[in-house]
Amino acid sequence: MNYHDPIDRELRQFFKSKTQDLVIPDTVQLAVENTLSSLPKRKKMNGNPLKRWRWVAVVIALLFVLGTVSIFTVPTFAEMLRSLFAKDNPDIGLLRAQELGLVHNPHVKVKDRGYTLVIDEAVADPTRVTLALQLFDRKGNHDRDKLVLIEPNNIMIKDDNGNAVGSMYDMGRTNDFYYMVAFFSEPLQTDKITIEGNIKVLGHQDEPSIEGNWDFSFDIDMKEANKQTQIEELSGSYTTPNGMTVTLKRLTKMVQGVRFEMETELDDTAMARSPGDLWEKQMLSFHFETLEGEELHSVNPRKWGYMDSLMTSDHRVIGKGRMRWSYTFKYLPEDEPYLFILDGYSVAERDGSRISFKPSELRRPEVFKILNDRYELVRASLEKSLSGDDTYETTVSFYGELENEMRHENWRAYDSGGKQYDVTIRGSYSNINTSADNWREGRIGMGDRITHQPNEFRITGLYQIPEELTLVREVVDKRYIDNDWSVRLK
């Protein structure tokens, strides 16, 4: 084909304009080039039948490319909306963004070292930023494992003042693209965000790395998404039998999520049980359901198979005994009433419960019960220290069933002479004895009885097994479920 021929130049420009945002495999590109190059030279003739024929050939080539590329690529968010979220708990936020026309196409296509990074869809509002990133090799195949977001790679989000407000990570769960997200515990307050990708290395630990430059940057105007934000003040307060007052504060409805806020305050008696900063170590359990009793979302339940659309949560101290809590869900009902139900809460408190035994007499499991928690000691032994040196430490193997929580508990050990030692717990845990229709029952199981793998109390610095050993739980993560409060919302 004569590149100086204006008709040929026009044909090529047309073809390029229609395919510039596509990742075309090298084999397909070569076939198209051969097809266009093989078109006969244009001759002077009355009328332009040959010109029309050459246009038809280009259109056929274009259709061939589109059809072939569709084999290698897939709709990203559209596919996600059809499959990943077309389940019991769909991502209403992405659906709303699509309906409101807030799915942006940043037209990102960066090619280096035979790999092409593509971003055609991104959604942003004060709740989160979501984008679909694809990485194609030279054959046009999407490579799901090549991109790892560890240094020097990162994708940062900046506000309209250039301040970094978050970073993105891959949520996984998709085979056809990297499902990149960033959540914000506090709603963004900016009219524009900039998404900056710094991608310098491809590959993971099991293969040689590929160094290159796949950096990108694009802006998203937040004004329209910000207009969709609605704030609703809430009312309702309740004091539990054990001294916590819970007050509902605010709902912030955004395109991709709903932020639910409340405050808690402990009375003097409850604060006395949690001196120092222990009272700050809390957890709330609650759920939402329809007026007909259908579960919407649950937070920290003991329920089996619960509904979960929590995107992010945060809490902070706002005064003595007072905490401010915020939870952002993918959605909450807009056009029908529903219930907020408090299921329980936990607070780190002083305990002092003791488990004393003689290790040499632990020939069969021995059971101890403290504050409705059950510990079954299996054996005591000397094991290599977890510090990595050549020392040993006393290890007590056990199974447990806890009514209380465990994240903030603290243990100490005392030998026969009263010398104290630090204790760490090592092993697995899971919820047991749960049901599908109760948010409060169920216990935390420690250790795996099926595989005969108990958990361990590792006693640092106790180099020989003493004649008598005492384990003291100095702090218990006390769980309270004797409350009864619900509030109708909307």
C-alpha cells in the first residue's frame, strides 16, 4: 500500500481511530497489516468502485479485530455486575454508579516489555474508589498473577490539593481483571481525585521479575458524586444493664455506600472494671434486618452464614469513656423501613482468673472453667523458643471454648517460686456451636480437635517445666449479650 496515497492514509487513520483503545494481540495485528498491505494499488477509473471496495476491506478487517479481541478480553465491571455481585448480596453501590453514569473511562493503556496495562473503568465517590485493571501479555492474554502491589509498585489516590488520601489494593475474587479498591473510613471531601500508578516491576517470588515502566495517572471529577451525598441525623439511645450507653448519630448516604455512625459511653462502674486504657479496647456486635425479620447486614456476630457487606469501619476516643464509631456498608434500604438491633459488645476488663496445676500429673486432659470460658489442658512440654535462638520454653497445649472474646485478653504465668513470665497464645480458632438464626449464641473454639492440633500457651523464659504452674488471665475481653434494644430506621 502506498503510504503517500491520501485514500490509503485515510483508511489507515480510520482503522487506527477505531482500534486505538484495544489491546490487539501481535498475531492479530500482523494478520491485519498483511491484509491491508495486500490491497491492490488504486487505479484511476471513472467512479470509485475500487475505493469503495477498499473501504469494505478495512471494515471487514475492523470487524475481524473486534471479534478476535473479544475472545481475549472481557467486559470488566459489566461482567462483575452480572456475575460476581449477582448473588445474595449484590454490590448495590456499583450498580448505582452505573445507573447514574458515574463509571469513568480513563483510557489508560501503557505498553512496555511486551506487556500492556489497561484501565477502561473506574468509579469514585466519598466512600471508595474502584477500578478494573487488566494486564495483557504480547499474545493478548490477561495475566492475573503478574502484578503485585508491593514496593516499588503502588497505586496512590490524591485529593485536589495533591495530598495522598489512600492507596489501592487488589481484592481478588476475579479472574478477568485486577479488582482494585480503596476504602475511606472518613468520607472524602474533595472535588477531584488523582489516581497515580507507579508500576515498575512485574512478576512474583516464584518467577524472574520483569522491570519496565507502566506508570499512569488520571483524574476523576468528584462533583457529581458529591451531589449524590445525603446526610440523615438519627435518634435513639439505650443504656445496657452493664453500663454502656449507645446513641445513634448519623447516616451518610453516598453513591457506593452508606456510612452509619453512633457513639458509646461507659458509666463509672464500667470504667472501674477497665482501668487505664483498657476501656478503649471495645467491639460492638449488631445487625440490620427488615420489618419481616430478613437479615440485611451483620457486624461481629456469632451467627453461622451471616450477611456481610461491611466495607470499612473505624472508632476513636472522643472523651473519657466515650467512643465514636463509624461503619460503611455497600448499601442500606432507601425506600423501606428496617431495624437496627444491638446484639452485644465486648470490653477489655481486669480479670485475675487462675488456672493452677502440676504438669507432671497432667497425664490426661484436665478441664478448667473461668468466667463461662472452658480450657482443657492436654500436656506440658519443653519446646524450642519461637525467638529463633537455641533456647527452649515451657509450652502448655490446650483446647478452649470461649463465651468471651479473645483479641484483647492477656495472660501471665507463675512458677512454683512465684516468679512471673510473659505468655503468648499460638494456634487456630473458629466459631463453634453457631446457628443460622441467632446472632448471639455460639462460642470461640481454640485448637482443632479434628486434626488433633491443640493451641499452645508459650511461656517465654521458662526454660524448665516447674513442679507447679499457674496461668493467670490478667485481662479478659469480656462479652456482654444481656441487652435488648432495637430501633426502627427510615
